[in-house]
Amino acid sequence: MITATLPQLSALGRELDLGPDRFGFLRESNDVLDDPVAQRSRLAEDGYLYIRDFFDPALILAGRRAVFQSLATAGVLQAGTDPMEGILVPAVRDAAAASAPTHDPKRDSGKIKIDAFRFGLAAANPEIQRVVFGPEICDFYAAFFGEPIRHFDHIWTRLMGRGHGTPSHCDWVYMGRGSAQLMTCWIPYMDVPLEVGGLILLEKSHLQRERIAGYLNKDVDTYCENKPKQVQAVAKDGNGSFPGWLSQRPDTLPEKFGTRWLTSERYRVGDFLTFRMDLIHGSLDNQSDRLRFSSDTRYQPA
């Protein structure tokens, strides 16, 4: 239930309908935290599990401190401010905002940047690795699956300044060649109020997967050898043959699917959100001067 007047929210620059039949908040699953059978039932129903205050905040803050201090040293954060606040240098902030799409397909082709996906900041960061590969999260998934687990070694780190977030998509098209039980884990490293943006999930969209079966059957890394542009993109440049997005019109999806976008009124340090690979999701636009920092990682039965 929406309990307060909401600010106007947007995704990819499109204002969202915030009516109760098109927008709402995530169901918390702390009530089934110690019951893997109930968790699996809840996941089948909702497509996600949202656990409040799962991590010791000190673990999360240590990860943020390490990353933000590196950004401050690199001159990305504003001098004279606390690096933990993630206040961008105005030139960096404005450049990020200016690179957002204009909704002109010709001008916007390839414009959504991926330089915010700073993989290297986590690859050699023991504080972040302690969070995402530590006993808390690994024990959770082992209990959830009821057997030993294996995580992907890669850590996707998201550092998003003012501007547009992530287009609507499912994770399956990026990593769908292995276990169908693969799960995504999304972790915020700061409190994320609505105006700073954050993850949004299209409610129960996993139950309508037949509507997007053609999309889910794609793989961003497949290409045709007789199409030079695809060969260049995938085989030579290491990019996808298509970007993996389902839609760049997140404002239209709730009506098309007869459902709602769901998010948290305020993601907190210590929260985590795990969801299925066929659940449609994206993110709200960041309307603040603060950097939004999160990570996502993947877990499956060994």
C-alpha cells in the first residue's frame, strides 16, 4: 500500500503512472527468512524475495567506503565533501545526465552508456567480495536450494549518477546457458530513497513469460558469421549482438501486462533482493546529485 504522497518518478526519462493499479511496493519476506520451503513457494508466487536488514550494515558500509574512497582519489567525487555521501563533481554529474536518451531513435542509438558499470572496482575489492561471496549470502542460497551452491565469479557493480537508469529486461538473455535455477542477487550499498532511484520489478511478470518467449529465447552473445556487424560486436569487441533490453518504454509495460512496477519506499543498507531470471525489471531514474551504488551477482546449485 502506498502510504504517502509520492514524488513524480520516471524511468528512462518517462514519467510513470503512480496510481495504485500501476505502481506499488515490494512485499518483504523476512517472515520466511528461516523457512526455505516457504521461500521457494513465495518465489514461485512473486518471482522475488526481498529481505530487509539481512546483512550487518558494517559489512556494506565497508564496501561502499572502499569504492567511494577510490572514486574520491580519482577526482570523481566533489572535494570537501564526505566521500561516503557520493557527491559527484558537477562536471561529471552533468556529463552523466547529458548522456541520457532523448527518445529520438536515430540520436539515441547506442547512447545509453555502460561506463557506470565499473567492473574493476569490485574485481580486486576484498570488502565487496566479502559481502557477495561471504557466508551470509552463500549460506542463504545453500539453504534455499537445499544443496551446495556455486556463484558466478563476476561481480556487476553499478555506479549511477543523475540521469536515466537501466532499460527493462530479463537477466536470462545475458546468462541463460546454464542452470535454469540461476538467481540474481541485488544489494544496495547505501540507503536509496525514491528520488535516488533503485531497482523496479514488474509484478508477477514471470507468470506471463509466454508473452515474451521470443525475447527469452535470445542470447546477447550469439551472432551470424555472415553478418560482419554482429561478428564485430560479439567476436571482436566482446559486446552483445543485441543489447538485451526488452523495452525502452517502461511507462507502457504495466498497462501491457496488466500489472504494476514494484520498488521499495527506501532501500536500506543491509537489504538484499533476489529474483528469478525471467522477471522483468529495470531501475528508476536518479534525480539527485548523489551516486547510487549497488551490485548484482548470481547463484545456482553447484
